[in-house]
Amino acid sequence: MSNDAKSVSGSYEAGLAGAAETVAEFHEPESLLKKLQHWLHQTPSAVPMIVLVVALVVFGLLASNFFKAATLSTILQQIAIVGILGCAQTIVVLTAGIDLSVGAIAVFSSVLMGQMTFRYGLPAELSIVIGLILGTAMGALNGVLIARLKLPPFIVTLGTWQILLASNFIYSANETIRSSDIEAQAPALQLWGKDVVFFADAAVKNSGVKVLYAVFLMILLVAIMAYVLRHTAWGRHVYATGDDPGAAELAGVPTKKVLIQVYALAGFFCAIAGWVMIGRFGSVSPTASTGQLGNIQSITAVVIGGISLFGGRGSIVGMFFGALIVGVFEMGLRLVGTDPQWTFFLIGVLIIFAVAVDQWIRKVAG
């Protein structure tokens, strides 16, 4: 290399000495709306929590007796079954699926528990175990059809809803087991209908606030599943399966196995809800409204709770808030004295609002 070339190269390198090595960066200031969008994306239960707080404040101002302990306890008792069915629906929706058979599994499981005792003479405790196992098997059947045969969850669970509901009527012969008979011969079936009384005054009969065992069970299940979904490998697999099953498989997630486990666990929760139904209503009835309405009620709690129907995003705590919102609206409007149809109207508005907010929040990921 010539001396001229060396001098040019040396002067060039000398000129670069101490120069910044980073490339040019452009920072666009985030608007307040954009920050809110990001925060909601990271905290999916925030929207239902805000709606719940607003509803509590509004009905607290409109109805003087709304914030009484007995009123709030009644709301929790009314959502106990829906909350447990919501646990089942939540884990299914997180995988981008849907389960239209949750109500039928719950009712059929309750009928099986009752009939095992009163038709076949089994101990109530054993009947409960058999009912829980069979409910889990019904859910697992949904999972196998969806994961192994790759059938759409909507179609599969719509079909099994009809099959299980019909099987429930055929097996039970539409026979209702009376509350008095259960209380006398199989009190374990009514376990979750018992209550704990708080703030009771010994001098006043029937005083205090009654809280059903079923309420404590619902809260316990929500707390356990909130931990499992957020802090265990299995929970992360559930979210990954719903978010992008193809990418999850490439990352080593056994998506088929996860789906079967999810639907089986959903069936187990439904069977627990069936057991709670016996305690809540006292009797075992194959015609219980949960068979038809349980599906819609659980989906409503999930959607209002901010869980994305596209899978992979949401929180079971949000579902709990969603169930509470429905309970607060029903009780609040009743205390205010409005037409009950307004409850359905407002819940319908909330469902559309929740889906619209979900679509807006999902743009962050895009």
C-alpha cells in the first residue's frame, strides 16, 4: 500500500476515534390513550374490575340497602354455581375453544350422584366420587374429539350438550329426588348448601349474615386456578396453546395433550358445580335450568371478565369479576325496582362492549 493511502486510512480512523457507535433511534412520544391500551393489554382483569366498582357505586347510591352485608352475601350465593362453571369455561376459552356442554355435564353429574345413592344404595360419599369421575370423563370425551379428531370445539360441545342432556332425562326418567329424602338419607350431597353465620346476635333469632360453603369453595377454586395458570408450566402451556398452537408445538408444548387435560379438568369443575347445585337447591332435579342456561351464563361471565374468545389472553380473576358484575346488576336493578328485562339489556350491552374492548386491546400485540 502506498504512503498516501496509508495516510488517508490513518486520518480516517483517527477521525472516528471517540465517535458514538449506536445507530440512529427515533422515539415517538406515547399518547395517554396508547399507554392505557398497553396497560389494559398487560392487565386483562382491569376492565371488569373498573366496571364492577362503577356498578357498586351506582347501585349503592340508588338503593339505600344495597351495601348491607346480607345483600352482598346473597349476590355471592347467587353466583356460586356460575362462578364454578366459569372456571371450567375459562380454561377452555384460553385455549381458543368454547364449551357449550358445561351446564349439561353439571346437571347430569348431580343426577348421577343422586341416583347412585337412591337407586343403587351406594353411600353418598362414594356416589359423589363416582359423579366427579364421570363428569371428568364427559369433559375428557370433548377433549379427545377436539384434539385427536380435530373437530371444531363449538360443534363438538354443541353435540355433546344435546347428547348429555338427553341422556340425563332418559337415565333419570325425569325423576326428582326430594330435599327431605336427601337430608334424611344422604346429607353429604347437600354439603355445599350449609352455611356459616357471621355477626350473629344471640339475643335475636335468625340474625347475622349467612354465607354458604359453596361461596368459599368458588373463591378457593378461583384462587387455585389463578395460581396454576400464572405460575406453573402447565398454565403457560394453556396460554401458549390458545395464543398460537403451531408455534407452541414447535416450542415443544404437547398441545393435543394439553387440550384433553383442559377439557377433562373443565368436566371435573362442572361435576363439582353439579354437587354444589344439590346443596344450593336442596333437591336433585334433571330439569334444573342450569342444563340450558349454565352454558350462556358461564360464557357471559368469561366474556365480560375480559377473557379473549380468540384464546391466549385473560385472567380467571377477570371471570370472577364478570360473574360478580352480572350478580350486582341483577340484585341492584331488583332493589331499584326496575323491569327485570333491563338486566338482560344491560348485560347484552356489556358483552358487546367487552368484545369491542378486547379487539382494541389486541391491536397492541399487532
